[in-house]
Amino acid sequence: MGRGTVRDTLDNDLRKAPTKRVRRFDSRLILELSGRGGFTMAARYATAIAVILCATAFSAFAGPVYEMVGGICTDGWRGDMGQLLCDPNGISVTVEMADWYVPGTWFGDSPQDPQSVALFTFYDGFPSYGYVVTGFPIDCCGSNSGEMGGPSDQDYLFIHWLDGPNFEAFRGEWFFWTPTGGDPYFSSGTYDYWVGPRAPAAEPQSLVLVSVALATLVLVRSRRSRVPIRA
């Protein structure tokens, strides 16, 4: 059987085989090709498969995540006895950016734009109105803007939407308010800085795909190094 016949067999196999079979890639066929001088074509197929696996794996990684540090509540809605309804030391704020966001760059998104902020969470200790977990856009009229991931003293965030929530954090001070059907609920205070970017851990299946891709490339290189050089 000539070299062209072997390559035709590989082409037909890759064209007709289901995805799972292609990802496994028959190592016996690689050995056969390496012995017949057709390994270059096999290496190209294996490399292409590895690239596809890596692309599939890394798509599971989310964008950078930022968390407010040192947030305290100093003002806001008060109860019947004049006490603050927010927890003075229980402020939690996180922002997950879109995976394409470049840390340290300014963003300003209207409802019609791709949203730079993928997820916003806020909790000030008051469960009725001081708790928010939301993606964007929220409604027809609003925007997010700011800059995250640059020098820590330059991070700032503005979230303004007609139906709420509304949030601002700038130069160590934060302010939150949201509609309630009556007077808007609000709370405010100070913070130290934002930490991030922080990439969430990869999903288990992503790590498996990366491992398979790397193993494929190692196999290609190891087999190639054993192919005798012919005059």
C-alpha cells in the first residue's frame, strides 16, 4: 500500500468518524504513518485536534472577578428605634466581568451594548432590600460604567438602572439604592479597595480536555523523534 493510500484512509476516517472517535485519535494509525513516511500529515491532524480541545476547555473560564475589601455601612434606612438596618461590618460586594473584558480599561455600556459586567452581587446585611444578585441588562433604561483591574486606587464602578439596583463605588466610598414601591431603600459607607482580577477555577471537564490535548501533542512529538531520517 502506498503513502497516498494511507493518507486517503486517514482522511476518510476523520471525515466519517463521530467526534468522540476523532478526539481519541487512533495511535496505531499514527505508528503506521510514522513507518511509511506519512507522519507529517498525522502530526497536522493531531495538532489541529489538540487546538480544538484547548479552545473547548478554556471557554469554560469566566472573566475576572473583583471583590470589595473593608466595606462598612455608616448610613442608610433605620428601624423604629433609630438603628441602622444594614450591618455596619457585613458589606459584601463582588463584580464578575465579561470574559473579554481587559482589566484596567474603561467601560460604559447601555442596554443595547455587549455588557462588560456579567454578574453583580451586593449584600449589606438587610435581607429585604439590601441583597442583590443580577446580570445585565436589567431593563430598557440604564447603564454600567467604570474601570476595574488597574491600580487599586483607580478602580471605580457605577451601576444605574431604572428598576434598580443602583450602586456607586468611587475613591473609598460606596452608595447603594433600589426601588421598593415607596421610598427607595438606600445604604452607604466606605471601603478600602478592590481585589482582583481573580479567575474562577476551571470546571473539571475543562481540565480533562486540556490534559487530553497536551497528551496528544506529547504523543506526536515522541513518535516523531523515533522516525528514522531517510535519504
